[in-house]
Amino acid sequence: MSLSVLVVENNPVIQRAVSAILEQEGCLVQTAENGLDALNKLKEDTPDLLFTDLVMPYVSGEQLCRIVKTNPS
């Protein structure tokens, strides 16, 4: 069984690099361009791991982690 990962990164170069490394390791990777996009994706699917940038537009990585941590699902 593969680990599912949501990579949240607003820099497309870093997002592709992190995603490629995780995929090489056998992870199933989804991506989001910012924290707001990530929250929308989290409504549809719950990944095993959330890999996020801290400085992003709309919802920062720190805010995203607080929201995910307080959500019981």
C-alpha cells in the first residue's frame, strides 16, 4: 500500500521537485498551489501525509496545519 501525500507549495519548481522525489519513493502524490486550494482538496480526500510550505497566499502553511489539526476527520 502506497503512502498518499498532499504537497502544498506555491512555487511550481519546488512543487514539481518534491512531488517527483515522493513519487520515486512510491508515494501517491496530489498537489495544491496554496492553502485554500489544499483545504478544498482535503474536503474530497484525506492524505496520509501533508507536506506544506509555510509562506503562501490566502492561507499560510501554519494556518493550514492549525485548521487540519482541529478538524476531527
